[in-house]
Amino acid sequence: MDRVKQIGDVAEIMLDYVENKKTFQTDRTFKVPTASYTDKDQFNAEMELVFKRVPLMLAFTAEMPNPGDYKAMEAVGLPVLITRDKQGQVRAFLNVCSHRGAPVAAEGHGNCARFTCKYHAWTYATDGRLLGISEASTFGQVDKAEMGLRQLPCEERSGMIFVCLTPNAPMDLDNHFRGFLEDFDALDFADWTYLGNRTIEGANWKIAFDGYLEGYHFQSLHPETIFPRTPSNCTHYEGFGPNIRIGFPQHSIADQLKEVPREEWGLKENYGYDFVRIFFPNVSIFIAPEITQVAQLFPGPTPDRNRTVLNYLRRDPVRDEADREKAEAAMNFFRDVTYQEDYVIGLEIQKGLESGAHDELTFGRNERGNQYFHEWLNWYLQDDASLPEPQM
């Protein structure tokens, strides 16, 4: 189906939701064991069977647009180095020197022609090749071609950089996203400006992620921040493989949509409705009119904790210092709402689940996004591709 027509049809559905006080519903409730959020064995299985196998969105084209740019980071306990080589190709490696295992780049962003390990000064090219061994005449014979950085599967698509954390593993973005990345091509996401990030910490990664997947809590948890714009319990869901596009109509959807012809309803993001785009297993993208927040949730280091990096982008470059200060204020506002209103209660939920008060959590018929996410998580944990995939 034509993307604009598809989104226009969803806008029409959301208009009906608001006018008739309805929401997306499935045919049943869904239960998840509370141990799913507390058990160490489950946590370890999620790391091995999900986070180290599926494509993870680890960086943006806008973060490292030029040859020589790089990003060094930790992902699921692994040191990762993403580079753009002299030819402009993006690559990913384990940030580990082949000599004695030290990092070859400090965590953060930069631009350089080569990487030098601070332990013994071995040097590597941006394409991962071992270039030089300090005081090579005393070291002994080494086959440099066999001692480059350990490469990870990596692909740049639609303004984002995807990495699989297992060397030599297959990575099929088309099969994983099922056309979902066309949304970002339509938005020219590769040409946006990266503004910066904020890091927050919270409870088990699934407790935190559950909050991104529904609007049932808007009126009770966000009465002064989100609810004035977006009604509670009024949500639409679409599945793209394990990924989800969540539609949130605004209170004003009827007034806004009547200003444009019906055939243009699918053209304008945030025109009476918003989308939160979910990349399985750990990314939530909210494109707001002035600034976009992209949350990357990284589990651990223990089952009861996650580290979330909130990235901020927008369409236009920063114009001047006053504009920069305005953007910083917007980033801080989004960070504060996410942490103070969502992550704080998530930490309280963690305590509640660890208390043993209940054996299961129940997701309602109106919480289909949460159900769908947990169904896909269970599908991966069963580690049997012959099993039928969950359907929205």
C-alpha cells in the first residue's frame, strides 16, 4: 500500500477513536510472569538470543557524517567502535586491541585518521586494519593482516547505523523491518542534525520499555505534560515484523485535519496525531514538531537495571547560540519528563515485582503494543525460527 495513503487511513481511524472515545483492542488479555523482570537466567537468555542476534540501531548518520568520524560506546556490556572510513563507508568493530585487549578509542565521538591503543601504542586504520606495532623490531614477527580489529556486521540505512553484536552473524535489515524504514526515508532522516544526548538509568529494561508502548497511563501519570496534548487510552498499533508504529491522536485532531484535504492526511507528521516508532528490541522514536527524541535502552549491568541514552535530533541545523540554548532546554525538558514521570515509577515497579506480591502481570486488550512486544520476545527466546511469528 502507498505509504501516504496508509498513514492517512490510520489518521482517519484515530479521528474516530477520539470522536467516539475508542481505542485499538485485541481479543484477549495477556499475562507475563513477574519473573520475566527479575530472573537472572531470563536476563542472560535475552542478552544471548535477542540483543546479540538482532540488528541494533546504535548510531545516526547525523552523528558521524564525515570520513574519519567515529563513535565509541558500550552496548550490552560490549565495547563497540563505529567508524566512517576514508571512502565514507561505515564499519563497526569490537573496541579491543588485538595485542593485549585494551580499547583503541576512548568512549565518545571524534574524528581521526587512525586509532592508537593507549597501552602499547599499536595503531589501527579506520577500516580496522592493524597499521603499526610500536618498537616492532623488538616485538617479534606478526601477521598484521590477521590482527586487525574484530569486525561486527554493520549497515547504514535511512539515516541510521545498525550493528549486530556477534561477529560474522547474518544481518537482514529488510526482513527485520518489513518496510518500516521507508518512514525515515520519507522524512529525509539522514539529513537531520544531531543535537546531543542525555543518559538516564532505570529499572529492568522491559519495565522501562513497557512504558513506551502504550498511552493508557497518560492521564494518571502525565496530567500536566503529555495529557494536555494527547488523550489517554486512545492508541493505534501497526506491526512491521517485530517493530511497531504507534499512533497517538491529539485532542485537537478533528480541528487540525479539517484544515487539509483528506488525501493529504498522511503527509504531515504531528498534524493532529503523533507516532512513536518502536524498533525491536530497544529503541523508541518520538518525532515532535521542534525536536525528536530517540531512546536507546541498554539492559544491565544486572537484571534490575537499564541504561537509557536519550538522543535528540531535528531537521534544521543550529542557527546560533540562542538557538542552541533553546534546543538544550528542550532536551532537558524531554529528559526530565522521561525520567521523573516514567523511570521513577519504573524503579518503584521493580521493587514491587521483587517483593513477590504477584506471580504475573496482566496486559489488557487495550495494551496490544505491550502484548505484541512480549510475544516477539518470547518468539526469539524459544530460538526456533520454524515457529509461527506473532501477528498484530
